[in-house]
Amino acid sequence: MSNLLWTVVPLVVAVFAWGWARWMSRPRGPQEASRSVADYERFRDAITRTEGPRKPRSRERALRH
């Protein structure tokens, strides 16, 4: 019985992994152009930001807001 378990478990995991990869690589529907452009602009703004990294909030200030 133990040998069967050591054989079946990896096969079940492999089938699950195959199904997951197949599901995640499925073709997606068309995206709205305005949403896509807005995402690109937000990405571009984040990349070109020159102000440097933000300072972490202090614990007291974070609790007040």
C-alpha cells in the first residue's frame, strides 16, 4: 500500500500542475483600450519618478491616519 501511495501522490500533483499551467496560459479576452492606456501611464509615471523612495511612516503617524 505504501508503494502505491508513493506512486499515486506525485502523479496527482503532476496532473494538478499541468491543469494549473494550462488554465493560466489560456487566451484572455480583449482588454479595454482606456484601461490599458491608464495602466501604461501609471507604470511610466512610477518608472520616471525622480523624487526617490518614500520615507517610511513612523508607527505613531501611521496609527493616527
